[in-house]
Amino acid sequence: MIDLNSSIEHLNNFNTDTLMAQLGIEYLEAKEGYVKAKMPVDNRTRQPMGILHGGASLAFAETIGGMGSALLVDLNKFNVKGISLNANHVGSISKGFVYGVAEIIHKGQNTHVWNITISSEDGRKISISRLTNMIIKK
């Protein structure tokens, strides 16, 4: 199980054999209401025109916002499900890494709302997303 006391190594191991592993997503920092991660821009995440695929950005955003919610609830008692995700792709990138930062803006009993900013290594904004997660009692 995971919680706010989990090591970054444990969080990264949690993604073994998942889409997150296929995309090369790596958590860098996690604390209450905040998750930071990175994802490579390479053959796994680029579209045919050679730039980061918008779908990869969306998967990245939902991953880090979902992890943020998972860290805030008791996963023995609750499931976290993404119910709404929207994004504005405001820049492009063709190589290197993108960094995603998820910050909670609403922590309710039944929903969590996150702002996620994806940026290049030099800080240029690539995508801005908002994710709503539903917190469902098991």
C-alpha cells in the first residue's frame, strides 16, 4: 500500500508493469497535496510529427494527480477514480524530459480537484490540466 510516508522508490515501484512504466514516468517528490514527476520525450511518448503526444501528456497528468489523491486517502477503505480531465497544450517539445507538478485545489470527502502543469526542462509550459478524482468507499 502507499501513503504519505512512502518513499519515492516505493511509489516508483508501485508502477511496475503498468502504463506509467511503459511511458517512463518517474516520481520525484510527493507530499500532502503535491506530486512532482518526470516523463521522457522519446519514441514512447512522441507523435508521428516528432513532438510530445497530447495523449501522453494527459496520461502523465492523470497519473500524477491520481497518485496525489491516492496519498491522501486510506486505500484499504477507498478507491480513487479519475472522472474528468481537461488540458490545454500550450507548447511543444521534441526531446528530453517534461516535468509535471500536480497541486490540489479542492480536497472534499467525495472529490479531489488538481491543477497539473507540465513543463520542459528549461521551465517552458507545455500543457496545463485540471483533473477531478472521485473518492469511492470500497
